[in-house]
Amino acid sequence: MSRKLFGTDGVRGRANQPPMTAETALLLGMAAGRYFRNGEAPHRVVIGKDTRLSGYMIETALMSGFVSMGVDVYTLGPVPTPAVGMLTRSLRADAGVMISASHNPYYDNGIKFFGPDGYKLSDQAEATIEAYMANGLSKHLAGDRELGRANRLEDGRARYIEFAKASFPRELTLDGLKVVVDCANGAAYRTAPLILWELGADVIEIGTTPNGLNINDGVGSTSPEECQRAVLEHGADLGIALDGDADRLHLIDEKGQTVDGDQLMALVATSWAQEGRLLGGGLVATVMSNLGLEKRLEADGLKLVRTKVGDRYVVEEMRRSGFNVGGEQSGHIVLSDFVTTGDGCVAALQVLAELIRTGRPASEVCNLFDPYPQLLKNVRFEEGSAPLETEQVRAAIAAGEERLGGTGRLLIRKSGTEPLIRVMGEGENAALVEEIVDEICGAVERAA
């Protein structure tokens, strides 16, 4: 079965326009309710959301769908995405749902599903849910005495705060550290500042006044300038810029420089390797991670396993091959000793622990390798055409790979959401990389 509604991270689109409508959310709730209903025991699902205005509409529709299928619903209100994965397991729920479009503007929204183990669903599971939506659900509705109930889990946020704090080494404290946390006016606006403060940090918070329309608006991991400014203005030791649902982050060192996910993964992996905690002999990242990360790991006798783009595929490989560190250059950091998905707060706490242990500044601790020059360009093509299959594009790619030799790499792929060909090149020579990328883009444009 193939998927048409689900993308690489659930269902996503502009709020109140197909597919992100109340009608679709209702059907998704019904289909997911049928999928997760197993046996005669009571069934339950937990639903979290970020701070978007459209979250009310989608939450209500999903609740109705689940209840109509005999599933009890526990709503969490605004919580980080990893809180949904954690609470799904903790409450022995059949499923979890997060309503969020992550780092996108307020007018977008999305729906992500978690299984009873707290992990995101597989492609096959999502395809089955889509098939249920298409094949009619009325004959699977619960009887009038078996309808589900809707409940509010009042302590869900507090449970997550204690869970995140438990990932920080018990023998350490954040006393004496000044930390800026930018919550993107999103899901972590209450949890992240409290986690840091309760562990002892002096906390300067920004992006903690959501109004339904300002999520990711000039703040957060995709707009780190405000966090950079605050770090320098307050003389902070570290800045933590989360995205709208707090499953990813960028860090800001004491000099105001950003630190991406590749550097964070290198830090955690090498630190855990020295402590004997690293599993799998390395880490898992996507094809987008910098070649500099791979070279750094090799120098330490560690390996980098790459997957296609999407943190879900990183997690699947981690589980399959026994790794406990993985993530994406964009800042999704998955530390499976603690969490089942990316968690910006838990990842930041591991870095803060390293600052405390070493007594060194973030600019030193978080700078483990010099990234290779990397360039990404997008080329739009006509729907129905297949430029990557043409002889001239293949020839341009082959010529580029030959010119790079062993000093770099190329990644050319079709976007999963738009009619775009993404052309990425990286290597030791920035000018050569740009020349090769431009030549391939030109070939794609001519073929499109």
C-alpha cells in the first residue's frame, strides 16, 4: 500500500484547507481508532498540541473521531512532541497524537501519530490508516454504550518536566550557569524554562508569550537571531533555541555563534564513547549531515550510518541496528537511552552537563570539527516530467562526481512534498562545489 495523505512526518498542510481540515481530522481519528483498537480491553489515546490557533479545531475533530470508535481520549494541552511519546508509553495508551507543524508558520498545522511503544508509526501503518479512511468506517463505529470518553490529563506537563530532568546526571547541577531559552512561542513555553530553572540555572526566557498566531515568528530554531542577541546582551553561557514543538534545537554559544545538529551529535557520541555508554559504535544521521561529521567520527574510531531524510527513518535504523545516538543536521537529536523521538530539552541538557563537567565554554565544547563547504539548490520542474531519468542529467551528475573524486560528495534527490529537484554538493573546495552544483542545476533546468 502507498501513502498519499501522510508525508515524511505525518499529515501537514495549511490549516482549514485540504488536507488539514476538521473533516480530515475527524476521519483520521476514526481510522486511527479502528487501527489501534485491539481486543475488548478499554482503549485510550493521548493527544498533545502546540500553540497554533488551529489546534483547537483539529484537536476537537480528532477527539470526536476517536470517541466514535470507542476510544477514550486524554488531552494534554500544549506540550512538546517528545512528551506525547513519553506519556503514550507511561499511560499504557494504545496511541499518541501530536498536533503540530513543527517549525512552520502558524497558518500551517499537522498531525503525527505514535504507537503504544512511543515511537512514530511506520510507513506501512500510515498506509493502512489511509486505506481505512478510503474504505468506509461506519460499520466499525462503537455501539451507543461503548462510546469513548474525553478527559483532560492535568498533570501531563508536570510528568514530562520530571522525566526531562531525570535525563540530567543526578550528581550535577546547573547552579552558576546563565542560560537563554527561546521557546519559539510554541509547545515548550511552559516546560523548558521550568526544567532549566529547577535544575539550578539562571534562566532568561524569550518566545514564551504565545497568542495562537506568533509561533516561530521571528523566534525559535529557524530564527535564532533573537536568541543570539539575548546571549550576548546577558553574557549567557549558552542559548537554547527550540522549534515550535520542541523536538529539535539549535544552540548558541557564549560568543553568539550557532551550533547545528551535526556538532551536537558529534559531542554526545564522542562523550558517551569515552564513558562507555555509546551503543552501535557510532551514530545514525541522514544523507544531509556534513562530511566533516563523518571524518571526525572516523578519527575517533566511530562510524556514521546514513538514512534518507526524516527523523523517523533515523529512529528506525537506530532501533534496527542498536544505536543510541542519532539525529539530523537540522537539530532533531534522538537519544534513545531517554526518548523515542527528537527532544530539544533533553539534548540541551546533555550539552549543559558537558559544560559543567569540563568547565570549558560552549564555543570550545561544541566545536568538534570544521564543516565541509556545503551548498544546496532547488530546481523546479514540470509535474509529470522526470528530469533525473534523462541522459543529460545523469551525465552531469557523473561528471560532477568524477571532478570531486574523494574530496566531497553529491546528493541529488526529488522533494517528497513539492515538484523540486534538490541538488546538494559538499567538498573541500567551495568554489569547485558551487561550480558542479550549478552545472547539475543547469542540466536539470534544461531537462525539466
